Amino acid sequence: MDKLSELNNADKEQAILLLEPLIERAPEIAKRVASRRPFESPDDLRQAIKIELLELNETELINLFRAHPELAPENPLAMTSPSQSEQERLNLTSGENEHRARLAELNASYRDKFGFPFITALVCHQNMDTVLSEFEARLTSNRGTEVEQAIEQIVIVSSSRVGAAFGGEDEITS
């Protein structure tokens, strides 16, 4: 049985457990997505996640955003395994990262300005230069735009995680 069939045929609790790693620390969204089964393809699963994210109210969104780790956090082991892997690829889990001090400044400025951590889909970045450029550019943005950006980035991350877990294309189409 393939992973998608396993998800479709799982009981509700098991389905939620299979979905939780796809959306950072959001068991309620996993529960909502599970209720949309069966999924005919990984793209159907991606769309279900996107729909559930877009249906969240502002309070739910901010709580979701705040559950995400900052870049290069002090305690990388506090992150979920998928986040650790994503950040590790760019050496953001190492205390020896040359960008650690700059990222700490940017993280603090962003959180102070917007009230939640900077969220970017590291899967879209080949190196730290592009991460830092995006981070600095988004700091000049307004809160409404950043809420939209955070949702978009979470959709991309979730889509990538769906691809890794269930196969199919890595990106959601709008």
C-alpha cells in the first residue's frame, strides 16, 4: 500500500499523526485536513492544506506563525525534525554559523515589528545570501503583506513536505 492509500485508509487519529509533520506544530489543521479525505493525489492533499490555511482567521494565523521557529534558533533541538533538516541544509543549526549574529538581529527586528517570526521556505533558497536578502527586504514590508507572505511560505514548505512524504510535484499551483 502506498503512503497516500495508507493516509486515506487510516483511522482519524492515525491520519492526523501522518499529517502533522506536514504543517509545523498545527495539529488542529492536520485534523481539519484529515476530515477532507480521501485524497486522489498528493496535489489534492496540497490543495486541502492550502484551503485550510487560507480559512484561518487572523488570531489562528498569528498563533500558527508563532509556532514556527526562527532562523538559526538558540536551541535547534527544540524544532521539529523537518525544520531541523530544512535549517541544517543551510548550516543554520550550527552554533558556528557565520550568520548567527546577523540572523539574531534580524529575527528580533522582525518579531518586534510584526509580532511573529520570519517564515521563509528554505527549500527555495540555494544559499544564505538569498535568505538574508529576502529577510532584509521583507523587513521593509507592512504587516498585512507579511501575513500574506507567511501563509504563502507555509504553503510552499507544506507542499515540499507532501512531496517528500507522498510524492508528486513539489509546488502548489495557485
